[in-house]
Amino acid sequence: MTTPLRQEQKIVHFLNRTSFGPTPAAVQRASQLGVRDYLEEQLAPEAIADGAVEEKVAGLKTMRMNSRELFELYPPPKAARERGMATNAMNAPRLVIFELQQARLLRAVYSQRQLYEVMVDFWSNHFNIFAAKGANRWLMTSYDRDTIRPHALGKFRDLLLATAQSPAMLFYLDNWLSVGPNSRAALQTGNSRRRGLNENYAREIMELHSLGVDGGYSQQDVHEIARCFTGWTLRRPRGEAEFMFNPRMHDPTAKTVLGKHIPASGGMEDGVKVIDLLAHHPATARFIATKLARRFVADDPPASIIEQAAAAFRRSDGDIPTVVRTIIDAPEFFEPTFYQAKIKKPLEYVASALRITEADTRVTPQLLRYLGRMGERLFLAQPPTGYPDVASSWISSDMLLTRMNFASDLAANRIDGARVPMQMGDTQPLIGLIAPGSLSSATQAALSETAGSDTLALLLAAPEFQRR
Amino acid sequence: MDRSRRTFIKSAGVGFLALGLPPPFLVRAAAQQSSRSKVLVVIFQRGGMDGLNVVIPFKDPAYYALRPSIAVAEPAAGEEGAIDLDGFYALHPALSPLKKIYDQGQLAIVHAAGSPDNTRSHFDAQDCMELGTPGIRSTPDGWLNRFLTQRERGDSPFRGLAVTPQTPRILAGAAPTLSLSTIEEFRPRNLTVAPALQKLYANAADPLFRRGGQTLFEAMARLRSIEAKIPPSTASYPAGRFPAGLKQIARLIKADVGLEIAFTEIEGWDTHVAEGGATGQLANRLKELGEALVAFHQDVGDRMEDVVIVTLSEFGRTARENGNRGTDHGHANVMFVIGGHVRGGRVYGRWPGLAPELLYEGRDLDLTTDYRAVCGEVIARHMGQRDLGQVFPGFRSPVGQLGII
């Protein structure tokens, strides 16, 4: 397609990129305000009333609990036995993760703060944590609520620091156990259980969280950063977990990180200096700009957008709304090449289907199983890399079949927890929200040959609806 | 980092022999059209397996000093000890079921093997290994797909199969490949919509969907036509996603659906903390791996004549244990090659040694066998694809023939 996008296509494109999919109400609002003002509204989420979805989420009682309460009410089987508690499906630790998954999907479907939820999803994946690793079962709720969500549209540096000090990240990437080779704890003699350096977090904070794998660091930098972060640990991982700096574990000698000298005896400040160094490094600006452009524009975003976004990142001291605004304001954003250029990842696909059909949604295990079969188990990506954001990762034959089966089950109201209203037999209005004026002849022909809920199934399974 | 990586690869390749190829009469009847196709099963152990605690060099004087709390005891230690293979190497006790296959001569082990790339990033190292061009990350396709592309034979939708939800990098590329989780669930839920969807996808302008849809519907049709004839499995696989995936592969091998390449993966090898020795975290992963492999071996039975299994993991781990009774990202690793025609029952590869001055970059097991030498030999001698120029472009084996197969 080379002709410029028409107005209704621009609005669909904009909503596809800044939300979990167009709805009639969102299209109306964006048309009324204009894309530019609608974006500004979305970039200030605290001003958008969101009572309806928060009421649904409020029904998930673990969402308000701290890690101690979660550990006490949803203990591991062994602790439960010791306390004489009966274990059952209602107090199993996996229920905590289940409620997190429910909340994530409910907010994707129902929140009015759509761009904010898109960013929460983006950062959760960028700073991925596997919720089923040990104590993370009880730490993830706070990680989502107190670490990611408050900073999702804030400053990158604050987000990086918040994750570095979050009990969940300290636990997941093992930094809480890392002991400086020259620390008092290590030098103490006669201790047979002497501990030492663990470089897991030091590597991932550079490779995955900030500089990127080509960001120009060496194995020596990994080692030095690991020494800087020694002593960044946590109290009570299985209880009221909280960040603490333990000077006995900290390596007090001088370090050199990415060519910068960090003098001896810096204590906890060594780690803060590393955060500042990484957050303000040009490679970080570029890496984050590239990932955001990949989310909002295309799998291989044009260099011009990456450059503008990286420059905005540097200029604004890593202000996330400024970078997002720069990407969407870029003249290339509405180029026809990028229209429907992204394949929806499973969360985007399922949420957009529930939104466009205006399905009455309670998140059930069946719904989440579908997401899992499509390859995106929420909060359960095991490697620190998180889930990929490119088409090739999400369209295998197995995933395609699962999407088709999901579409069939949703259209026929065979999914427990998602009720599609009856009037959805008429798919015409939906086409205007999916591919206004550009539905392929193959899809048109197929739609005309089916009837009833099968038509809806077909539309939701069609290639057009796999893209955004 | 990139520059040093490239330089290393370049220098390692210069002046060595090309990968030795067998005389034609030894290339088994792979080229003949037969429903009993040769099969290569690749298992990826994601996370970086600690090869030094899997096949233990118990006679290397440095091993026990490097690993005071996680070393696996010598075979002489009895129950908790490793299982002696040849007086120098020993198998982790959790892999005891594999010893029988080793003794039958169907399990070959290659130590100090892996990718020459020096990256210690999980995803970078996995990409490298899957693309088959260490040091060059712009390669668009995976080496298993290049094998399928180059050897155009048969049009079975099952030629290249991943038992993973996503298509892995190693299978991405021009040749159509299939992914499925289970044979039973690989069917449409709505039989009236399915034909319309098949037609819609067949006519889709978007090649991603046209091709994906074609493979999907052909495979479903083929499966339904032979499903009833697949012999039931008598082997008992352990619980878990990985064993379940291997079982699917075994069934498809027995069903003669034209499978040539099968891929699956097993996670959980990133043992930075509390790795354990004879028992513990790593031992638990090995138990699942070993029991699943033995079940597969038994399940496939006589057809192991046509099957070779190769295991890969992105890198090994530090020779020295870290400060948390675990190990960090390292370099060379250990590979398993299992099959009816494998010259097993021995450990291949030159042992580089674990003394401080012998360690790679002062910390890791050095690499003496490029994984492409192992995989290339399997592709050439088992799969019958003698020209490896497309599969592993630019690769010349520094070690020549290994003679594993």
C-alpha cells in the first residue's frame, strides 16, 4: 500500500499501536479529540477516570496485599504443614500468580488508560521476572504494583533504580546473595559457608535492561558492576521482603565501570552510581529507543525514528512520555508501510478480540490457558529476556491453530469467562475497526460464505485481525 | 567485543582440514526415497548447562579444587559418586539410566564442545548456535532450515517439526516447518469454520499467513489420516513438558509421516545459585532429561537405526563455582549424540584441562570441538547431506573427522 492512510485508517492505526485494540468508543473519542490530543490525554493517565476496571480488579484480594500477607495466606505446602494449615486450591501460592494474570488481562481489556497499560506490559517484559522462581511467587504482586506501575510513564532512571532495589529482581537475578570478594563477610576466616560474587544481575542489567548486548561492555565490566552491587540485598525474602544495603557483604575496594573510576569505600552509592551511569549512557538511549520503536512502529523500525527517539531520550533525561510522544509524532509513524505491520502478540490478540466484541469478561483459567497455548504465559516467561516482540516469534502453525480455535470458541460463546453479546452476529461494524476499506478479497469472500457466529469466528481468525 | 569475537573465529578457521566426508558407500540410504526417512532430533537445553558437572572429568586434578561445594564425587564414592565411563570421565549419577545406552554403544559424548563465539549472553549465544554462523548475527535463517531448504525432497508438512509453541530460530527460514504441542490437540475446534479458514488462508496475500495456513491444514489432514495407525507407546516417560514433547516426536517417527528434522527444548539450566552436586537443582533437570531420553530410546525401538539425537546448550558454565554454590555463564560444554548407528560408548574431543592457565579467558572450560563439527558430521553421514556449504557457510572443521557416526 503506497497511498497515504485515510483518516479512519489513521485512527485505527493509532489505536492499534497505543492501546490493546480499537473499540467503537475509543474510535469515537479519538475522532472527536483528534489523534494528537487523544495522545496527550493518554500520556497523563492519572487524569483519566478508571473506576470501572479498578472495581473489577478490587475483587482480586491479593492485589492489595504485601509479601508477608501473601506468604502467610498462600504459603508453600511445607510451611503450611508446619503451621497446621490445610492446603487446598484456594490457598495455593499459584493463586497469587493467577490473580496477577487476571488483573493484567482485565486491565488490558477494560482500562481507559490504555497507553499506560501498554507501557506497563512493555516494561514488565523489558524487566522480566519469572514469577514461579522460588520466593518470587510472593514478591511479584508488589513488583507489579509498587515497582513497574508507578514508573511506567515516568523517568527511565527511576524505573531502573526501582527494579534494582525491588525484592523480586534482587531475588530473581540472585543479587541478594552476591558477596564482594573483599568484603568483611568474605574475608571472615573460619567460615566454611563463605559466599562470594554472583554476576547474574550485573550482566543482565547491562545486556537486557540498559545498554543492550552491543552496548560496548566487557566481561570485566560485568565483574566490576557485580562488585558495585554487592550488599544490595533484601530482608526476609519469605516474609515482609524489603530492600536493604548490607555493608558487610559490600566490596569496599575501588572499581572501574565502563572506563569510569569509582573510588573505594563508596558503600551503597556504588550501585546508585552504576544506575546513573547506565541510565545516562548513549547506548541505553539507543537501546530503549529501538525497543520502543519496535513496539510502536515495526519489527525493524526505521533508523530515522530510532534516532529521533534516542535524541529525545537523551534530551529529556530519559523521560518516557517524551520518547513515546516523539515516536508517534514522527512523520514516519503514519506511513502506509507500517499500517498493520505488527503481528499481535498473544496478549494483544486476546485482549483486542475481547475488546472489539465487547465481551463481558471475567478472567478464567480457560482464558489464560488459551494465552499460554499461544505462547504467552503472563508473568511466567522463564528467561530474563522476556517475550520477543517480532512477528516470527508468534506465528507458528501451533500458535495459528490456537488463535483459530480461540476465535471459534469465543464467537460461539464457548469460553468460560467471556460472553460475546448476541448482536455480534453482524460483523460489518467490526470490519470498520479492523481494516476500514482494506479488507482483503479473500477475507471478504470467506465472510460472505459463512453465517451466524461462524462469521465472527472467521473474522477474528482472519489474517487481518492477527495484525495491528 | 564483536571485533574480538570475529577475529577469534577467523583465526580458528584458517589452515585446517575441511570436514572429512565419508565415502559414498557409507552414506546410508538417505537419498533413497523411503517412507522410513532418516531423522535428526535436536534437543536444546536453554539456560546454559553446566557440562562439567554432567560429564565429570574426575581425574583432572583441578576439578575438585575448583568446586568445593558442588563437585560430584568420584565413582569410588559409591551411591553419591559419578558413574565411571572410561577412567577419566564419569557420568552424573542422575543420568544413570543413560549408562545402558552408552554401554550399548549408542551414546557418544563430546566434551569441551560448543560455539566458538565468546558471548556469555543467553539469547546471543542461543541465536549464534541456532543460526549456525557464530559471530554473524545477521544470518536470516537457522541451520536446520537451511538443511531442509537445500535438500528438497518430499513435500511432507512434517519434514521439519518443532515441538515448541514458537518456531525456534534454528528452524526459521525458507523451508516450511511445523510446530505442534500434542497430536491430539492438533485439530480445529470448529469443523464448519475450518474449511472456510483453510480457503481464506490459502488465498491470503500475506505470505506469512498463506504459508503458515498451508502447512497447518496439510499437517492436520495428514495426521487425521494416520492417527489411528500410530502404535501406542509402551515406554513410560517422566512427567513434564519436555518428556511429553519427546513422546510426540517418537510417535511421529513411528507413524512414518516423513519427519526429517525434529526439535524440542528443555529449560531450567541457568544454575547461578544452589546448583547442587550429586543431588539438587541440576540433578533434578538431569533426571528428567535422562529418563526422557531412555523412554524415547525404548519407545522408538528398532527405528533408532534411523534416528540420531543431538543435544545442544548455548554455553557451559564457569569452571570455578561462584559465591553462591552455583556457576556463572561460561564457555565450552558437553554434547550427547545418541543413535542406532552412532559409534558410542566413548567420550570424544580433546580435553583442554582445568588448570588455571588452561582456562578460557581465565575462567571457563576451553573449547576444543566446534559444535558444527559434530552437527555437520551428523548431517553429512546420517542425513546424507554431504555438501555442508549451505548448512554451515564458511565453516571448516579444525578437528577434521570425529568419527562419531
